[in-house]
Amino acid sequence: MLGASVGMYNQEHFSVTCVVDVVPLELRPAVQLLVYLLELVFVGFLIAYGSRMSQLAWTQVAPTIGVSDTWAYLSVPAGATLMGTHIVGNMVQRYFPRHRSREV
């Protein structure tokens, strides 16, 4: 999950562009915004259910190391939180670019 977060930060995840390719150029930013919002919904799902899953695993103990399985399951909401942070950062960079100085 942490690796997926890095991929989200670098925008290196695969994408299917067959829908975007047929959309007129002026509508593509709106389609990309929709994609960002759907990604955030999915990440929210991962956070909510990953947290619940880790709570349910609290009483389960890995027999080989004697540690609660919760620590392994917590990687899902932790990684999803980082992914959500990177998605919001990518949205800000795309839709609110910094004004560049005219100085050389």
C-alpha cells in the first residue's frame, strides 16, 4: 500500500484512456476531475473498510511472531490515507498551478 501511494504521487498508475480519447479537448479537464473524485471515493472506501478490518483482527494473533494481525491490516488505511493526500495534491497542481515569476 505504501508503494501504491508512491505510484499515486508520481502519477505512474496505469490508466485506460479510451473514454478520454473520444471526449472533446475542452471537456477533458472535467473528465479528469471526475476521475480524481472517483479515486477519492475509492480511497475513502479503503480507509473505512480497512480500519474496520484492522479492528476485527485485533484479537487475532500471528502464531509465528505473537503479534496482533491488526498491524498488518493497518497498512490498508495508512496507505489509502497517503494515496488520498497525493490525489488531492495532484488535483491542486493540475487545477491551481503556481504563478511563475517572470524573472530569469
